Amino acid sequence: MKKKGNLMLKASLLLLLTLSFSHCSKKGEVNPQSSSEQSLIHRPAMALAASEDFETGSKSSYSAASVTLGTGSWYLDDALIGGTSSDVYNGSYAARVRNTGKMTMQFNLSNGIGTVSIQHAIYGSDGSSTWELYYSTNSGSSWTKSGATVTTASGSFATANFTINQTGTVRLEIRKITGGSYRINFDDIVINDYSGGGTSTTSTTSSTGGVTSGGCTSTNLHLTMGNPSCAVTNSSTYADNYLMVKTQYVLSYSNTRRIPNWVAWHLDASDLGSAGRSSSFSTDGTLPSGWYQVTSSDYTGSGFDRGHHCPSGDRTASSTDNLATFLTTNIMPQAPDNNQGPWEQLETYCRTLVNNGNELYIVCGGAGQGGSGSNGSASTIASGKIVVPAYTWKVIVILSNGTNDLSRVTSSTRVIAVKLPNTQGIRSNTWGSYRVKVDDVETLCGYDLLSSLSTSLQSSLESTVDTGPTN
Ligand code: MN
Ligand code: MN
């Protein structure tokens, strides 16, 4: 699906990262993982070193040649800059690579490289391909692979995250590995610098297609299973992965998509009471000043529901809790048949599980771009201000009521993952028919879910599809 509109991260200033992380300890419950929170708080200060959006510079042929892009000179071999209707891009252009093409920086970044994020998607109706990221500390004489091989399997952008943590002079190279003549679009390569110290994490894609990483964990109850995108409460460097901590839930917000990347919450019997459904949506006063505030009327007449992430029905212990679910930072443009059909059925089933003596850890979001509502297809609403996701996804960890929840997760813990198209025509389908592996959701959105669990537990829990009851 082609992305249109002003979705670019065009920051080019050096922006100092100031970490701030506020807690919420709902009901006074404290997760025992205090040491893991340290890794979030004491991460080394990073600054944006470079952000390549492929909007500057042109190269229309696949023939190997240098091209001067916004960040500097790159050598593109079997690769070009594309902006056709079959290219997937943010802004107007993206890189397009075929065969075993490469894109190589012909300049060094001198302040090291910490983390790198790269958006990638299948070009046109091509099939899947794989690619790898390499870095060089000797101006390209030799190269080291970062993380594992990434599979590009979606026609809308997924984000691949890498942690390199190399000081000094470093440059990058992207290598397409498999897929033959199938083409991959790459866009928005965001590179943060690295001055050494701190906690090293790795973010790789496993052979099953899921994402595994050293993880970003938190003592916040709602993030017991991890912070899927390593979101940070920093509005300049993390404007598209902005951590917002509320008593009722925690989310990562995108200021270009104007919807959450994900919302996470814990659900148990204490959350379910007699508070009524709030009557209206409201803007979120805790968004950074200067950011566009999504209003309820932005959705009016759009053909899409104001779709809750954390549902109203999961926060009925008090009117304050319920009202929090009506903040526009908790909603996305959701096809009515999705929202009021299988999505709502699954929300109801979650509360049934709670009423049967379970507590749940839930995380969900909207991924990709472009859905169909009651007025037909749309990639955005509100004159381009709000992205319509292509899919809605949710992952649920189910535990019988107890304490020390993280330590009680085993390879036989029930985990439900679903991926639903954000389209009309699915209202009467059962939610159970949309079950997928957690790995599939990780591939879809590029996040590492359940990252607080051991790698072996993640491997086992994320690679199977739930077959349990659906009501
Ligand atoms: Mn809903
Ligand atoms: Mn995971």
C-alpha cells in the first residue's frame, strides 16, 4: 500500500535525548524487575546522528552509481530512488533495491552509531525478500553484520530496529540477500549516535519472522511483559515513539500517524466495576505542546469508528478510569465492521476470562496504512492528519490470578495473538479466525513483544497459534 502525505521524519538537528520515565504503580503493585528498569533509565544519552528520507537526490536507474542524498553521498548498486505508484514511501520517495543490491554510505558518522531504525516494505505486488544491515568502522574496508537477517513480507512499512553501539567513525550498508528480482522499498533510515557506556541491547529478526531483542523493560504494571518499541518520553527524538504513562494504561504515540503505535494494559477483576460508559471523547492534555491534538470531530463523517485500544469496558472501576479510555490518544480510525465485530467479541472474551479468575496483560495497536470504512477506502482521515491503519492487532497473556506475574509465565501459558484487516465485511466473522503467531504480529509491526520474558520462553510462546476456546 502506498503511503501518502507528510509522514516524514525530517529532523536533521542534533537533538539531545533526555530520558524521563514516570511510573504508575496501579494498586500499589510493584513488579519485581527493578534491575531491568535501570536499563531504561540509565541508557546512554544519544543524539540523532542522521536521518535519511530519500527526498533529496535522484537516481532513476538500477545501475551502480553514487548519488548525493540529504545525509551525504551513497553508492547504490542495483538500487534506485523510486516514487511511482508501486513504490511504498513516506513523503514522495523511497529507495528501491532488487536482486542482491546494496546501498552503501560513502561517508562516516564520527560520533559512533547506537541505534538504527529502517522502514521497509515490499514494492508493488512483489514477493518477500530478506536483507541485512552491516556497519564498518574502517571506512568500508570490512563490514560486520548487525543483528539478524530481516524478512520484508508486507506491502506496507514495517520498522526494523538495530542496536550497533559502536563508538568512533562508523558507516552503514544495507544488503538485499534473497528474493531474486523481487524489490524492497526502504525509507526513513534513522541513526542515533553512540558515545559508549550504558546498556547494550540487540534487536534481531529470528528465522520464524518474529522480532527478538535484549528488550526494554519497565517496572510499570502495564509494561510487565515489556515496552514493545522501546518508547521513551522525549518529544523531540521520540516523536513517533513517544511513551505516555497513565494510571489506566501505557502507550507509545506517533505524532506523524496521530494514533498510538501500541497501547498496553493489565486487566483483572479490580478494573471491572459499575462505572458507566463516558459520553464523549476528549483531547489528551498531556501531549507535548505544539503537537496536533486529535479531536473527536476529526473522525466525524470519516466512515471510521473512534476505535478504542484499551476498551471502555475494561475500565469501569471508576468514572475517572473510564474517562481515560476516551482520550483521543487511545483511539484509531477503525472500520466499523472490525471494531463492532470480531474486535469487540475479543474484548468481551477478555473480560469473560477475567470473570473466570484470570488476569491478563494486553497490548494492541494499528499497523500499516490504508483501510476501508463505511465510506470506502482511505489511507488517512481528517484531511491527511490521521493515518488509517491497515491492520489491527492484539496480543494477550493469560494468567490465573496471583502475584509475581512475570515469574509465573511458562511455556504452557496461554497467549492469544490476532491480526485483523481494518476493513468492512468482517463483522460476522469470529475473532478466533484471525488468530496468528505472536511472531507474525512482531513481523507486522517491527516490535519485540513479550520482551521481558526469556528468549527461550519467547521462542516457544511466540511461534504457535492459540487454539483455545473463543467464548
Ligand atoms: Mn472499539
Ligand atoms: Mn518477542
